[in-house]
Amino acid sequence: MIKNCLALLACCSILLLNGGEVEFIVTGDLHGRLEKLALLAPEISKYPRAVKADLGDIVQGNYAMVCAEALPVIEVFNLLGYDFLIPGNHDLEFGTRVLQRWQRNFRGSILAAQWHLAGLDLPGYRIIERDGIRIGVIGLGDAGLKKYAGFRRDLTCIDEVSAVRKIVPELKKAGCNAVVLLCHIAISNYPVMNRLLREVPEIDAVIGGHSHREGAGSVSYGVLMAQPGAYGASAVKLTLVFDEQRKFKFASSCLLRGGKVRDSRIMAIMRRAENAVVPEADRVLREFAGMREFGMSAAEIIRRAGDGEMAVFSFYAKNFSRKVTGRTLFRMLSYGNRISVAWIPQEKIGELRRRFSGESGYFVTGSSGSGVVKVVMSDFLLTKVADLSVKAAVTPLFERQEIEKALKMPEFKVRDIEKSSRSTKL
């Protein structure tokens, strides 16, 4: 009897080794909220063998984390044993040098299947193994990167479906038992998601991000899709189930939420980053009489930086502060927009003005003259008026940095800027 029981246990052990489950824990759109991730950390730590990943936009919107170039968040990912990072659209705002630092410091893999940044060599996929089960993990960035790629010399981007279809045969050749797509694309982006799932049936599960709308799990084209909450509100726990022959059977998912106890290690990393910016963050760079004076001055600053004839400037008007410090300037211009230049025919300048008229926080400076006008603006605004231009380009200059640099200069005079520019509010 005892021998029979031992034989039965041995058989069960063999079945468990041949089959089994592989778990993923995925976060996304943290935007520097390490205090929220600190609440999730104890839950994440309950799954030490899970594949862990983040879907990008890791710090934009948090002044201290942006000043630290996101390295505190990378440090936390290493602490929690993250395997993958999929950069989001706001992560690319940092540029090549910073992303290279992330790559050097992150112990896992940064994946970029459909985009390439000059000077940065990132793989599009990795294969991870658990108990003899091989999972092909593909990482896609934001679907909207295509609209920027045409204006940035350092950025190239191909179609998402083409990128994934190119990778899948390599995963199958390597003997992968399942394919998981991790992407900074919302699962509710049906045009892109439906194309991917329809044209690449080898995909077994998708976890998306970007839209800040969490989803515990839904099925499209027979494939499970889920999405974590933004700002560390929740993480997706994805479970892939395999049979005794390691053949993929099905996937299930749920959302993990943080408790009431924060991980003290993560909180220490966060406080260190915040304390590092205190000496300079609240030093007054310049005081303005009102929003109009600030808006026109900033417009003239970027016009000069971009060597243009006109400039269009916008900012979060609700966050306006008369006393501009590094921190308050960040609140008004919280993203890493670059200065761009568009060459627009004079006869279309009226349409340019019309598109932004009536919106609070939009200002124009300079003169349109005649012929083709060189207009300077942020790359975000460029995407709204690119159809009006005969050509356009994104420069390496960052809008907020150029404004802050000008405000710090002793020779900067608000009145001189205003007099030298024939400025009008849009």
C-alpha cells in the first residue's frame, strides 16, 4: 500500500513538472507615484516567482522624479525584481541619454518592438522560462509614436502588427509555449488591438496601458486582455495555464490592490528623491504681473530658441503662478515637450490662429510677414497643425528647460521681451 502511494505521488509530481502555471504581475502609468507602489509592494512580493513588468510612463508628472531622471523608480523596480519595462510615450520625452542610463541601471530588459531611438539598442522581445515552460514576451510602445516619428530624426517607428508578426516566428522557432504581449497601448484601443489579435493569432494574452483605465479582464478574438490601474492604483495578476505537455490551455486575470502598509524601503527611496530637489525647487526665478505677461514672455523665449518668425505657446493656465519657481514652472509645463518648428504658408496663419483661439493659456508672438513663415511651438502642438505646414521638424531643445534657463539669466527682462515682440493673445 505504501509503495502504491509513493508511486502515485511520484506520478503527480511528474505531471506537475510537465504542466503547471506561469504568473505575471504587471503595473503601468505610475507617473512617479512611488507612495502608491509602496502600498502595492507587499502584494507583489507574495508572488516571488511571477514575471514582473511595468508598462511605462513611469515618472512624468512628478517633479522630484523627473529631476532625478526616473532613476529612483528604476531602483524600486530592481528592488521588487521586475523583469521587464516597456517605455511609454512620456518616457521617450527624456531622450536617448536618459534612456541609456535606464538601460544600464535596470536589471531586467527594456523592450521596444516597434520603435527605435538613435543610440539606443533595445530588444523587441525576450524569452523567459519557468519550470521548463517558455514564454515569449513582446513589448510594444505607444501606438501614437508614429505621428512623432516623422518629425524627429532620432526616432523611427514601424507598424505594430508588422513588428509583432516579425517576432512571432522567432518565438515559435525557439520553442515558446505561449506568447504574451505587454504594451503601452490601451486594451480599449480597438482599431489597433483588433488588428493585432486578428492578424497575429499566436498571441495568447495581452496586458495594456496608456489610457489610465483599468480592466480586470476581457476577451477579444479568444484572447484575454487586461490593464492595470494608473498611479499605482492596481496591478494585473495574469495566470497562464498549461497542460501536461506544456501546451497552453487558457489564461485568467485579476487586479491586485494595495493594503494599508507601505514598503518602508520604497518610501525611503521616494523621500531621498524629494529631499534632493528642495534647495532649488522653490527659489523664485521671476515674478510676473499676470498670466498674459508670462504667456507672451514664454512664447518669445521659445521663438528665439527656435530662431523663428512666430511662436505659439501653451501651458496649464489653471496652474499659473505669478512667482515662477522650478516647481511652479513644472506644474504649468509638466511634460517633456520639445521645441518644434513648422514652416507654414502665410495664407494659412489665419487657420493656425483659429485652431487655438478661445482656449485659455494659448499665446502667439512675432509677425507672420509674407511667404512661408517659420513658426515655433512644442511638439505636442505640432501634431495639431502639421497639416498646415509644408515641412516640420522637432529640435533637440526641451521647451521647459529653455524657458527655465532664460528666466535664470540676470539679463532677462520681462518688459524688454514684451517690447521686442509684437505679441497678441490667441
